[in-house]
Amino acid sequence: MAVLLAPTAAQAGAADELVGLFIQGCVPFAGNAPALRDWAKRTGLPIVPEQARTAFLHGAPGQAFDASAAEAKLVLVSSDDGICSAVTNRAARQAVGDALEAGFRQAGLAFRLVIERDDSKVSAIHNREYLATKDGRGWRILAATVKDDKGGEAMLTAAPE
């Protein structure tokens, strides 16, 4: 399944870049870490240094790739259990939500927001959880963003449903 979302060249904002990476890199490969890693290598995404890999994976086994763009630092995180995340250092919560839902529509995914709440362990984080489907496949998708209106770190995570 090839799902592509090409952000608009250099004018794309950090949220658009994050969602573009997520829709292209995570959604098609969630649940299949070897295929995701092969795609990342073919795309030319370099593996991050070991210290960064450990930090992004919180010590879990897996790989992380530098996918930084002109607008933002971006990392594609592939855990050995097949869960995939796209992370950025700066994006606003509303922009991430809007870009993600637009990305779902552009990629032809049916989706629904199932849970929206502040993180129970980290009060500065707001979570939105979606269920999405396309062509008989399903995903559970989590959008975690900082609650600061100025923006900050954001992470989109996909797992097969």
C-alpha cells in the first residue's frame, strides 16, 4: 500500500512536515518494522546516533532515523514491536491536529477521534487518539503534543489495530 502525502516544498510548516513523514513512513509500515526500515534507508534517512536512538526509544529495541526538513527537526522512530512514531521538536497542538486530519483525508483514510484528554502522567502533554482504516487495514494513532500555545515537541504514533 503506497500512501503518499507530499508537503508543500519549503513553505510547509513543521506540523505539515511531521504529518507528511508520518503518513508516508509510519502508516504504510505500522506493524512491519523491517519494511519501515528498508523504506527509510531507500529514502536516504540516516540512522541517528546511539544516544539519540536510546532517548527516542526510551531504551526499547529499535531504530530511529533523522528525517529533518527545512522547517523542523524530525525523527522517524521504529520499535522492534512494529510501532512507529514521527517526532518533531516544534509544532503547535492545533496545527498538528488540523494537519493530521487533513493528511488522513488526503491519504484516503477513514478516521474518527476516539479519545482526547491531557496525559495522566505528564500534565504538559495533550493526547488525541484516533482509529483509522483503509483497504481493510486498521490503525490506532496517537497524537501527543505540548499544551503550550506557542508549540513545542509533538509525536504521532501508529500501531496496527
